[in-house]
Amino acid sequence: MSKPLQSKKVAVLVETEYIHAEIEFYKKRIPELGGELTFLCYLWGKPSMDLVNDIDNPDIPVTSVHRLTVTECVSKHEPQEFDIVICAANYVAVRLREIPPMGSLGGPDKVATAPAVRFFARAMEDKRIVKAAMCHALWILTPRPDLLRSRRVICHTVVLADVHNAGAIFVPETDRVVVDRDLVTARSFADVEAYLEAIVDTCANLGKPVPPPSTDDTAKKIIEAMRIRLKAAEANFDPSQRPVAAAASALMNGTLDVKSEVNRLTNIDFDPTGVPHRKPILLVTTKFGTWASELTVVAGVLLKAGYKVKVATEDGMPPHLLSPSLDPTFQDGAWRCSVVSEAERQLALRFLDPNSEEHALLEPGAIVNLSQLPKPPQVGDYIKDPSLLSVYQTELTKGLQLANAYDAIVIAGGSGAIPGLMADRGLHSLILAFHELGKPIMGECNGGLAIAQTLDPITGKSILAGRAVTTHSWLDEYQGGWGWVREFPNDPDSFWKNGQFDFAGYSAAETWYSPGIGGNPLIDSEAMFSNASGMGGVFFSPPGTPYSVVIDGNLITCRTTPDGYPGVIALLAIMDGKPPLTGRFFIDKDQMGQPNP
């Protein structure tokens, strides 16, 4: 018989509630393959411990308790004594994570100090050692997420959430075993034979010379990742399917059934009885260029449902609707097709029409002035005059009362949200106030960037940390033609003549500012949102789907221009659903969303 583990030393970390058949398998097969087997456990100062198992299979009545005597304490050994370190399956890793002394309260700063955790962590840091974890065993690494982050693994679904939150990449291989360099993982004990075979193969391959890194490999990695996304986009994208056009058309002709739409997209019954008693919804826009449908569709749905709406901008001046967002012939810079329907254009013109009811939202005297929100003092000014902090506190306390006057905040997008809203610290403070009051917060397209950059002042993390989010993927970003408009010099009402809107004149009056270098996106929204959501977060932006909206608690993020429609429908389900929409929810098609992506 071949002995591929000849002269190899194998450590198996074990504790009470191990799987008896797994341990027996190792005791038989590892010596047969030539390996020297050692069982390790933390002995709590004793010369030995008798470990027991009585739950191999909950469907089979317990007839006897299996016992395993361990005489080797994990704290007395170093990982470098072994060629292979295995953490046994089942609830072993749970018990091995107990923090000494037994019965102590411990603390978050001590979770990585359990002797077995430290042993396995040191093994992870040594690429010459094969590490293996099956079923629940990856729990041994969750106290050290830095060692799990970006590692490709498979595990039992019971521990999947913890493993994912630690930053690992779950790979649902059909053969249920995953090898990531020096780390071998398996789904469950049912896969133990293939698992041990992979451990043996990995041990043999670790000793072989590793080819030096190659720039060709880097190029292949980039192309392969791009190919996967482009193929998905090709399969999903149909420019003739733009369901937001139907919503805009229904708003135009008055046939939109809000109650039915809330139920269709969220499976929640909308209860409008409380709407008349609601405070207004604050819709934040920008004078540097708002995408029309992100204002008009959202405001239109809210008004149709009976809500009051107040529009806000940086300085209280009316928002500017970008001319491309009024133009059905405009070709999107990423997807190379029209992204504006005639219905969306007509709805935007209704809001711009000085004779319409909707136009009242955009009149100068009706706009909320966000410049009333104070900005923090510059550090040098504070050093010269520390009283500035007290002044700022007084002004901030007064300014944030604005959040008490509204029941939700929506930040619309368009390219102008980048210079106008993204880094506005006064707006960040207001968003944080809405968040801490538990009120819904919705970001559309580039408007979501202001949410991503709103930080918890104590933790320093984005309020999106740990949340499921969506925004533009890098496929949606323009590689040229980026820009926003300078402050619009004309009164938009002046472009109406004899009931007709002078679109050509309106467009010609825009002065565009185009920063950046051709070939590069101006903003990498995907990277910003992925970093903001961090560990435990989920970035969801399926390429080319009709919609991409993610709800996570009180936070709603919308990928791009059409997504304000399902976003605002979800907002209604959160505010006045019966019962309210809660938890995580994903909408990527013109149909009911799902609690999982």
C-alpha cells in the first residue's frame, strides 16, 4: 500500500461532542497512509481528559457513549511540530474556543486567546503546514477573521453566517471539498474520505516548487472576473424591458395602483389609513444635476400614495434636472442604449411645467435649504479658538431638529450628487440623525454615496457597515463623458413658451464640467459601497437586471436611474406596510423581491 504520509506528523484538535466515526476514520487511515497521529486538546491543567460523544446522529437513539482519552495538551505544542493540523468536526470548535480560566466572563478582546484558537491561528500563519477544517470546524477561526478573510472555503450551513461574516469566500463546490492553497475545507462528515484525500494531496503538493508570480496571471485574473460579469450582463440585459417606463406612464395617466404595486413587489399589504397623519418625506436633490426620474418617479409615487413631500438642495435653490435625463435619444455611456423612456420624459416635463401641481415642489420658496446644517470647525481654527466646538454643538443641535420634522429621507442621484451631496458633512449629520431615530433612509444611484460616507462618530465606520447594499457595479460606470453641470444660470420656467418646452434651449444653457481622465470612471461606487458595508455586509448588483434595490432594516439602496421606483415602493412597505417590511430584502426584477439575493 502506498504511504503518502510517510514520516508526516498529523495533529487533530478534538473536544467533547466530536464525531466518533470521524475520529475512528483518522485512527485507522492516517497510520495506514504512513502518518503519525496525535490528538490534541486543552487539558485545563490535568494530565489527561476523557472526551465523550453521544450525538453522532440525532435520528438514532443513543445506546452508548463513546469515549476518547487525550493526554496531549495543545498549549504544550507548537504547530511547527506537525505537517498537518486538522480541527475535528461537529461541536469540537465550539468547546475549543472557551476562554480560560473555565467559567470566566471573558471579553471581546480575549476571544482569540483560547489555547486551541491560538494554536490553529499560528498554524494558519505558517504556509508550510496543511490546515484542515470540516463541517463546523471553521468556528475555530472566527475569533481571527483576519486569517479567514478572502480565503475560499466550504462549510456546514450552520456556521456559514459566521464564516461569511468573518470575510471568507464561500464556494459551494459540488464535490463538497474546497482547497485554497494550504487550507482544506469540507462540507460535512459525509465527505470525510474525499476530504482526507485532498489533505494528503495538498501535503504532497506543498513541498513542490511554486512558480513565481507572473503578470500574465494577473491579466488572466482580471479578464476571467470581467468575463463572468459580462456574460451575466449579456444574459440579463434587455434594453426593451424598462419597467420603470410603465410606472411613469401610470403616474402620468393617473392609473398607478400604489397598494397593488406595494403588494406585488414586496408581498406586503399597504395600509394607507395612517398616511394623512404622516410627517412629510424629505427628498434631497442637487443644483449640480439630478437625474429626472430619481426625483419625479419617487415624488410622484409618494404624492399618489397621499404623502407630503419636501424637496431640499444644498442652498435652497431649485434642483436642476439634467437634460440627458429628459432625452429619450440619449445613449447611456456604459450600456450604449437609451435609458430614458418617453413616459419618463413627459413626467419630468410635468414637474417642470409652471402650471402643474407638481411644480410647486420645485419653486424656490418651497425648497429646504440644507446650508442651515452646520459644518464642523477646521482643526487649525479650533486650535486657535476652542470655543468653536461649543458653537458648533449649539448650531448642530438646532440644525438636526430638521430630522424630527420628517418621517423619512431620500437622497436622489444623478452626477451632480457627487459634488453637491457626497461629501456634505452637514448632510452626513442629518442622515446620521435619521438613522439614530430609526427612520427610513433611501439612497438612489450617486445619492447613496452620501449615505456610504455617513460615519458613526464612535466607531468610525459607515452606517452601511454590516449591511446589504447595492449601487453601480463597475460595469455601470462611464469610462468617458463623465461630468455634472455648473449652477444653472436660467429660470427653468423661462423655457416654456406657448405650452411647449424648449428642450434645445434648456440643454444649450447647461455648462458641463468634466473632470477625470478618459478611460477611467470618476467614482468607483462599487468599491466605496463594498468597503462601507465591510465584513458581514453584502454587495448586490446583478449585471444588467431591470432593477437592483436592497432593503436592510431602515436602509434602502438603489443601484441606478430606474431603481427609485421599486425603492420608493419598498419605502412605503417599511413605513405603512401591514405588517411593515423588515430585515433584508432584494429586488432585481419587475416582480416580488426575495429575502435572499
